[in-house]
Amino acid sequence: MASAAFAPNVDRLRPATAPSPERLRAIGDMQAFLARTHPQTPAEALRLLRNAYPDMPLSVRVAACGLAA
């Protein structure tokens, strides 16, 4: 049986810029929310997401709006 010290570390294998699976799922949920609410501007979309997902970081809400570079 291999020791825990040699267990693969998934976070270490993922590039630093790649979002975690949880964040990808949250972004998908937010995009579905925006598709249902039809905001007229990016500012309105961000406001709606801030109200609906207050615990998510701004960077995730921005990515959900398609504004991330």
C-alpha cells in the first residue's frame, strides 16, 4: 500500500489558471441563470449574479458573463 506522501495531488497537476470543477459548475449555473433572466447590459448581469450568488468571487461572476480575458 502506497503512503499518503506519494498519493497524487490533483491540484498540483491542474494548471494554476484552470478553474476547479466546482467553479466550472458554478459558472455553468450562473450562465443558465443569465439565460433565464436576459440582462440587457454586462453591468446588469453582474448585479444579478451578485444578488443571486453572493458567496461567489467577482472573478467567477465575471467569467460567467463572458467578460474574462
